[in-house]
Amino acid sequence: MGRSAVRKIFIDGESGTTGLQVRQRLRNHDGIEILSIDPADRRDPAAKSRIMQIADVTVLCLPDDAARESAALAATAGCRVLDASSAHRTSDDWVYGLAELAPRQRAAIAGARQVANPGCYPTGVILLMRPLLAAGLLPRSGFYTVNAVSGYSGGGKSMIERYEEEAGTPPCFAAYGLDFSHKHLPEIQHWSGLLHHPVFVPSVGNYAQGMLIFIPVRPNGKISPRKLHSELERVYRHERFVRVLPLDEIAGGTAPFITPHGLENTNLVELSVFGAPDQQAAVLVARLDNLGKGASGAAVQNLNLMLGFPEHLGVDLP
């Protein structure tokens, strides 16, 4: 690719977990030049504005409040924005950055001034639930439970330090979000098409990265687990980054267990359906890398769409 096609990207918050991962991926992308700010100026609005004025896209890898401030700064500077925080994921004037959400979503992302990168847990839940609700195979008014586990890298720097650097033994498994106010709940409900918040129980395991999401469901009437599986296969049959595994299949290397491992550093999601022998119950499962398709891989995929590059460039780590 010629240098004339190179686009300039500013990562606001490049020292955080997501920012570092985006930067690592973009090092392998010959169509993108990364603009960096002097560490001494990273909280200086004027310095950031100067960089935003020459950047094609600013990627926000910041806490929510800081992301809102930087998004406003970028708008004033005339720069397009990809926000990896949860600040704008249900905002009407932002495009949701899940390309597989709907047939026209890629075009919407490509033309958007402001794109909100999805959360890690919501990515798996939405990819599982939205098609089944839209097809009427599961009721939008149902009350659902979402159980999930992520590697500790999903908790950012403080949790990584707790597991890797602090003295003592961190918990091998820990549930959280038990006040039912997890920040991903509005995003999950809105983009899945649910009429109610699910009961969402996230947890963290003593391993670095990888994520499993489980949603138990009871298909109604003549809707069997096989029909749920067939609809997921139909919807995602042409998707590069979404794989629907065969019905009731567990990978041979881990059977009879399903583990969160195997997709690290990729932009892939694997979806599975497991049906009870009497066909009256099923479990929907999503497996992904919380730092890949759950964060930085998806961010690079969205950058490619926004800038007109092939969608797959740089989305995986070598």
C-alpha cells in the first residue's frame, strides 16, 4: 500500500490495557500511522486538540467520564471518533460498532463520525440473543440469566496488578456485579432487543484472557434447540469473525469441558447451542477473547471499516 493511503490515528489513552492492545495490532497495519502525545501533555486539552486536528480518527481508550470529555474535544477539532469506553454505547447519535449486528451495520460504521466500540460481555450476549429474538424464536419479554467468566485482563491495570504483581494468592474464581447495576446491562438490553434487563452474573478467573458466556433458555412450543442453532447458522454463515459450531459439539481437546481458551489474540467469536435430550431446554454459549473481539480486535475492525481498509487487517496479534 502506498504511503499516500496511510491514515493517521491518535489513541487517547494508549497506555491502558485496551490502548496498548490497539497499538500492538496497528503496528502490523501498513495503512495506519499512529500519532502519539508527549506523556507530559496527555491531560492537556489544547495539546490533544492539536493532534486531533491532524488525525483521521481518534480512538478513546479512557474511563467513561474522560471519554466524554475527549469525545467533545474531538468533535470541536473536526476529528472522527472511535470510543472504546462504555460512555456512548446506547447514545442515539453514535453508531454501535458491532459489524455483525445487522446487514447495514457495516455501512453505518463506515460512514459514521462517532462509533462506540462494544463491550466484551455484550458482544457475546448480543450475537447470541439478537437474531433469535428478531426471528421470534425466543420471547423479547422473557426474563433471562447471563452467566459469564472473563480472564483478569478484562479488569484493566488494577486487576492485572492484583493477579500478577501483588503478594498473596488471588482468588481462582470470583463473582461480582451482584448489585445488579453492571454498566454493561443497558447495552445488553438495548442491542439484544430485550424488554427487560437479564440477570447478569459476571465473574473473573485466575487466568489472563479469554471469555465464556452462558445463557440458559427454554424454547417455547415447537421451537427446538436445533431451530435456535439453525437460525444462528443462517445469520452468521458469511461472517468472517463469527463461527457457529455444530449443535451439541464440544471441542475434542477439552471435552467434556468447555474452556475459555483457544481464541486468545484473535478477533473471533465462537457460538454454540446445547440442547437437553427432551428438547425443552438449551444453553447458548459464546467464547471469545475479552481483549480481542471483546475490545481491541473489534476496535481495529471498526477502524478498518471507518477508513476503507479491508476489514481483517491487523485485527489479530501474531
